Amino acid sequence: MSVTVGELLEVAGPALQLRLVSSAHGLAREITVPRLQQPGLALAGYLPQLHPDRVQVLGNSEVSYLGTLEAARARAGVAVLGSALRTADFIRAASAWLEERLAPEMLLHGDLVEVHGLGVLILGKSGIGKSEAALDLISRGHRLVADDVVHVRRISPTELRGRAAPLLEHHMEIRGLGVIDIEALFGTLATLDERRIDFVVELTEWPGKADRLGLVEEQHDLLEMSLPMVRIPVRPGRSIAMLIETAARNSLLRRRGRHSARGFSERLDREIAGRGAERRGGKG
């Protein structure tokens, strides 16, 4: 992902109070990282700490130094933009804008629903019932973010966010019903434009590969991040929506340090150890 200097000037210009103070030469240069840097001593020739792939921000000290040089030495054939913002404010605002524009992204076949305050990404092969499970969750008071196609973006090293494709916002495709408008059917509170992704549920064919006790904490890798995941086998008669609700509640408990399966396993081990000790004592 990249943006040009010209896009930064045109799109973010009003918010960042940017203006072009040099010739247009260099506006086509690409910005590929969201980090900004004040060059400081690099202008005087000390270059080890200079990162040439970053936008260079010149504060009062740097501008004053450049004013002491001849024009030919002070220009390097790059676009020079000016801003009325304070240097620190500009760096914060420009970094946020660049992080938003340069965020890694991908499209996923799945559904994204907010369940008990968690963004739950529902995955599974085509036809397994992802949309039906999401619709059942919505009817139980939860909120739809995206159906069928989820646009996922990593907006920071620790956060993924998902939203619907523009043409599919607050709509779902349900086999037998066609395309339905969730906002019109359930109200505006039944949908969200965007949601952080906290948890992954993969729907699998019965019997599937499932951990009977829930001791194994699986992870799903997405855009170089690992998210907690559970696999739920699907078969007629199982309430998948209720199981997803329960998985979400259980995930919240684990975040608070309460691991039900691990606690049960520890109690079971103590019980078995205690009975073994009783048997050995009786033989004596």
C-alpha cells in the first residue's frame, strides 16, 4: 500500500492545514510507511539515524538552519509542504492519517457480528450456514457488521477492524429468501458500520475436529496477527447461534483469567490423585 505526496496534499491538506511551498516536482513520490521523522542533525551531514523512506518534518530549528544555506544546497528536488499546525500536532495528525491510509487489508469470505461486545468473525466453507447463524444472532439482539464479504484492515500492530463491502452494507443474502435489508427489518441498532475483530468462530462439518474439554486454545492468523478461535461442528438440530453466544461469553471469561476447562481438568486431576492415594493407603 502507498499514497503519493500529492494525495497527502489533496486529501489530507485541509485537516492538516497543508499548502505547497515549493514547485510541484516530487508530488508523485510514494509514501509507503506511516512514520514521520524530524531530521535534526541529518541536515548537517550526520546520516546514521536518517530513514529515507519516512516523511521528513522540519520544525523551526531545521528551517532556520536551511535558511543559512545557499538555495542550491537547501533543495533536493522534493516537494516541500507547509502547515500552520505546531510540529508535534502535525506529526500526530499526519501519522494517524497515514496509518489509516496505509493499513494492510484483505477481503474474507465470512460474516462479522458483534456478540456481547466482541467482534466475532464467522468462517467456514460455502453453504455451511454462516449467514443463517449470523441472522439468528441478529434476531437474538446482536448486531451485523458484514455478511458474505468482510473487508479486514490491520489499523495497528494489535488491532484488526472489519467492515462490509460498500455495496453490501447492512444487507444479507439468505438462501431461499434472497437479499434482505437488516436495517429495514430489525432497525438501525441492528447494524454497525465497522467493528474490531476480537474472536474467530470456524463452522465445520460434523463431527469435525473439536476438543472435548476445550483445553486447546487455537489461534487463527490474519494479517500477521493471531486471534483466539474455536471450531463449532454443524449438524441439524444444533443451535449454532446459541453456541456462538456461549463461545463469546467463554472468551470474555478467559480474558478475565477464568478458564473453565482448565479449572475442571485441574479438579479432575486432584480427584484422581486423591483416590489413588486412598487405594495405596488401604493396601497398607
